[in-house]
Amino acid sequence: MPTANHQHLLLWMRFAIVWVVQLIGNILPWAQNIVAIAVMAAVLLQQSDEALSSAFGGSGSGVWRTKRGLEKTLFVLTISLAVIFILLAVLNLFITS
């Protein structure tokens, strides 16, 4: 049988867990919005020579090249932000339900 100290500790642990879940529930939508805006900015900043040439009737150069420097960093950042956004969405699903 739990003693009074154990019951008191369990009550405080429950209170702490509820408080943390509510705090995360309040912060999570803001974090999702910030990451969503960052994903959109990263996607829009990426260069696409293919899209530009096809807009003017061209078929594109057809040459494959490797991403280097800032272009590669932006590519990796975009993927990372998308993964973070998906993880936040799943966490939000579990927190709010």
C-alpha cells in the first residue's frame, strides 16, 4: 500500500505531466507555422533552370549536374525542414487527441 509520501509524489508527477503536455500543445502550432514558412521559403529559393527554359518553350538542357555549395546546403535544409514539419504534425496529432 502506498504511503502518503508516495501518493503526494504521484500527484505531483501527474500535475507535471499534464502541465508539460499543455505547454507543448500551446507551443506546437506556433512551431509548425514557423517551420511551414521556412519550408516554403527554402523551396522558393531553390533554382530550377529546367522550369525556366520550359516556360519559354525550350525542352531543357538535359545535362545532369551535381549540387554544390549553397545549392546543396539549401537542398539538404529543405529536406530537413520537411521532415521536421512532418514530425511536428504527427506529434500534434498525438498531443491533441
